[in-house]
Amino acid sequence: MAAGTTGCPTPSQRGGALLIVLWLAAALAAIAFSVATSVRSETDRVASSADGLRAWYLATGSVERAIQWMMWGPEVTNPDGSPRWTYNTPRLTMLYPSGNAIVEMIPESAKLNINTASADDLTRVITVVSGDPGRAAEITAAILDWRSAASAPTMFDQYYFSAAQSIGAPTFRARHASFQEIEELLLVEGMTPELFYGNYLPDSAGRLYATGGLRDCLSVWGGSGPFDINTASPALMEAMGMAPAAVNAVVARRQVVPFKSMGDVSNMGISAPRMGIGGIAVWTLRASARLRRPDGGPSEFVRTASATVRLLNRQTYYMAPVHVLRWYDDAWSQAAILPPGPAQ
């Protein structure tokens, strides 16, 4: 062995080995962090999906429960003696161990009938919702064409032909008959999903509120008035002649306690043309369910569902069969934003 050679690694060799160890440790730490992040993300995603599914079952179960309460009518009472459901009750609050649900009981008579409404009524409603009188006049003309008989293709049919051909879709004509479902309105020239479904906008405090769409104002089962003031869309109330300030006052009041008679409205000094109380036979039951956290507070998980039902006996609405006309797995509403409050 040469002089000065001991067989031990030199300082430079020891430094290189240390750097390799540090790099390997850093790489392993990065891999471990990535795996941990992925596992945590997947765990949160699965937990969110499970909570969302639980909330959805809570919403659908609340709709079915409300249908059952409608069938029972006021003959079946709560433990405190109050009826489970009475005619013209605008909303029900259902409390469960896992969360709460608000079920809005909306009579279809709170909406304007799209098949029988006059051109003036349609134009006023669409103007309030869209904010554009010119666009409202065009959509009204398209609605009138859609629901009116025609012996030959109209100019709107020509539009539907050309629009479909431009994207390679099957061509179609307007029905030229009554609307069978309100969703047909989405096919009418000038209609957009935002105008039909509505949108959510922030207020001055940053909270979202529902602006509402035409589906909240129009219905194939609606009427021409009086419209239920407890559930009528703010846009419909304004279109029927109520001042915007009066509409805001009515909405604020009915969120706290529903109107029992139109005398309650008059006592507020509000003029409410073409408004009334309650409905008749066809109702939309719209549930917004929110889970409860382990600490008892409301969680962020909210799901909605709704059904449109018909009471088959208008004379004795209690203990009467209920026929489900439509079911919606998603029916977002303003009640989905705020935590459920006390029952009214």
C-alpha cells in the first residue's frame, strides 16, 4: 500500500455520499408528500360524494314524505296537535337526525299558463326576467307561433330548419300546438338556459341570491290569476303590476311568516293586483336538504329534488290520491343557499 493511503474515504468522497443521501431523502420526501396529498384528496372526494348522496336521499325522501302528508291532509297531526299539512301551506320544515330539509309547496296556479296567456302578459313577464323589451317581444312572438296551428311552415320554422342544418342536427318544426312540458320553451327561438333557469348573483354583502327564470313564472298547468302571493315568483309579481319595492317587502315578509289572507297584504299598504292566496289541484313540491355536522351546525352539503303532483280529488283534498306528474332530481332554489330555519 502506498504511503499515505489508509483505505478510508477522502473528505470529498464523504461529501459526495452525503449529497447523494440528501438528494435521495428529498426525493423520497417529495414522493411521500405527493402520495399523501393524493390519498387525502381521494379521501375528501369520496367523503364529499358520500355526503352529497346522503343529502340527495334526504331531499328525495322529504319530497316523498311531503306527498304522504298531502294525502293525509289535516286529519293527521304533529305531537303538538298542529296538522302535518293544511291546504295552502307554502312550506314545510322537516327535521331529521342527519339534517334538515325545507319543502316548498308551490301551487302551479302561482304561475302564468304559457298556453293561454295573452301576448301582453307574456311580454311583461319576459321583459322583467330578461331586462330587454325588444328581446321579450321576439320571444313572445316565437311562443305564440309555437302554440298556434299553421298550415304551412312559418318564418320561425325556417329559422329552426337553418339553425339545425348549420350544426348538422336533425331539422324540426315548431309543434304548432299547446306546450306539453315547460321544458319545450328551451327550443323556442331566442330562449337561452340562463333565461329559462335563472341565475345566481351576489348581493352587496357577497351572498348569492337566485334571480329566477321563466320556468319559475310560466307553467303548462298555471292559470291567469289570481296568483298565490306566498309562492309567486318576484318577476311574475312585478310583471303583474306590483312595484319593485312592494315585491321586495312581500318576499321579505313571506320568508318569515306566510300570508294567511290578502288582508295581511293590504295592512302593509301594498297594492297586489292579480294576487291571491293558495292553489287548487297541481303543486310543485321542491325540497332543499342540508346535512348536519357532528357539532350540530349546518354543513355545506345541500341537495335538491322536486316533484309536480296532482291532487285527484279537489273537493276533499285530504286522504285523496296524489298522482306524480313529473320528478326532478335537481331543482335548485333560494332555500338551498340559506340554512333551514324553524317551521312556520
